[in-house]
Amino acid sequence: MWTSGVGLYEKSMAFVIVTKPRHLVPHVRRTAAFIALLALSALLPAGCSRSGDTPASNMSAAREAKKERKELRDNIKKIEPFFKPMAKPAAYDWLASHNEPGQTFDEYLDADPVKPTRERDAIYILPLGTFTPQQTKIVAIASGYIEAFYGLAIKMLPARPIKRPLRIKDSRRNTYTKVEQVRTGYILDELLKPLLPADAAALIAFTPEDLFPDPSMAYVFGQASLENRVGVWSLARLDDNADFDTFLRRTIKIGAHETGHMFSMRHCTKYECLMSGTNHLGETDRRPIDACPECTAKICWISNADQASRYKTLAMFCRKNGLVKEADEFDRKSVAISNS
């Protein structure tokens, strides 16, 4: 999950995901069909029935779910021409040191992913630390993008400081930059999990602090849990040699990527995709701000979004914020979905 070299190269990891230990994961593989049967059977308690919960209505719901999944699968083919297949990784790219299988739409459905519910339908964002006016502006735009991208309302929490001094295990000084770093596990487990609101589909913090996940790695751009609905992304390294638009694109990519992990989306290896792992800023800059066909199907499934309308919304958002190239491409994708 990092690259290393002699002298000039610093071990790094852009995106990290956290999973439960293997012994906590159920050994039974849940298929999409099995999950649907569980959902339908939960509607009827044993030995009784409810008004309106007739076999006919349950069958109708199952047909609608099947129809929705078929439509999302069909749309995968319609937008494939807009995405580049993942190329052979260069020496210091993510996949050069990570043997990741990727995750198709069907594999995602099989995994019983975290999904928003009626009771948990908002993405909360928590500012951690002190921000410059430019950082504040960029994060506000990136938060709006996440809202349009995932089709869920964004709720901003009041800013909080990271209290000093931290315990030795939660803070260190980077060997190369000499900058103090904060351990991501401290933020995820001790700050965010206790703050998770009852109506939160997910809670993500952003911070100007430089982050590290464990002693073996020099830094991370962000880290998120696949199951606990918390994540963090850092601005510390995103403005290196960057104008405003580049800084904005990087921030959008990291924030939207980590949010995807909180909905159980794993790294994409099939396409150049927002959900692909990146190991350095050059690789981050190569990635699009959009998810590939397989990952887009996941997003539309968890949000119940109409894919063509979602693309139109993203196009309007990008055009409003000066991302003209991306806006034009979102418009073309919307047309491809509507006309095919």
C-alpha cells in the first residue's frame, strides 16, 4: 500500500480502507438473491400477517428490485466508452505494490454493503483543526460535490480542534518533512465513532493535519471504515505545486473516494476510476472525479438515483464551479444513458 525508494522516495499511501478482523466476518457468503429473500421474509413475523404485506405485494417488490438491478447492469455498457481501462501500473503506482481483486457491481451486492436507510439518510462532515480561507472554500465546494455525487444531504458539524498534547502512539514527527502527524485510528475510533449522529448514513472529517495510519507508513491522504461509517481525509499534501482548480479536483477525489469506502465500496482495479487506489499525487491527478461504470451502478443502487438525472445534476454543479471539462462529460454521459 505504499511506495518506497532510496533517498528521494517517501513511503506513502493515498487511500486506506479498514475492515473487521476475519474472525468477525460471517463465514456464509450472502448472495444478492439470498439478501432479497431475507428482506422479504422480514416483512412477515412467524405465525402472523400484517395488513398490506401480501404475497402479491412482496412479489411486486422483488420484481421491482430485479428490474432496477437489470437497468443498472445495462447502463454499465452504455457508459463504458467514457472510461479508460486500468493500465499496467508504473513502478510507484498503487497496483505496483498491491494485489487487489477489485469489486464488480454484482460482487458488491453479494457483500451485503452498508447502505443509507430512511432513518440514516445524511452524510455528516466534521471540520477538524484550523483552516485557511482557501481550504475552507475548497472543502465547501467538495462537500457540495459529495452531496450531488451520492444523492444524500450534507450536514456540517461545528468545527473542532484536535486537542494537544496527543498520546505518543497518536502523534509523531514525520522523518522526511519534520511535520507533526496525527494517527488516523485515533480520529476514526476516538473522535468520530462516539460522535456518529443517529440519522447519519456516514460521518467524514476533513483536516489540514498530516495523517499516518501506522508506524510502517509515512502518510495517507485519507482513511475510512468499510463497516463503521466513519472516515477522514487530509488536505495537508493536496496543494503541493497546485493552482486552485487542481487543489479542488484533488480534494473532491479524496473526499468522494473515502465516502465510497464508508458505503463498503472497495478499490476499483478495472478502470481509471475515482474509487481506484492512488499512491502519490501524480496518480491522483490521473484519476477522474467520476466513478467508473461498475462503481456508478453501486452508487445509484444505494441512493436509488435515476442515473441520467444524476449526471445532469453533476454537470450543473461542475459548470457552476468552473469544472467545465467535467461538466461537458457528465452531460454526454446523461445523453448516453437516455438515448441508448
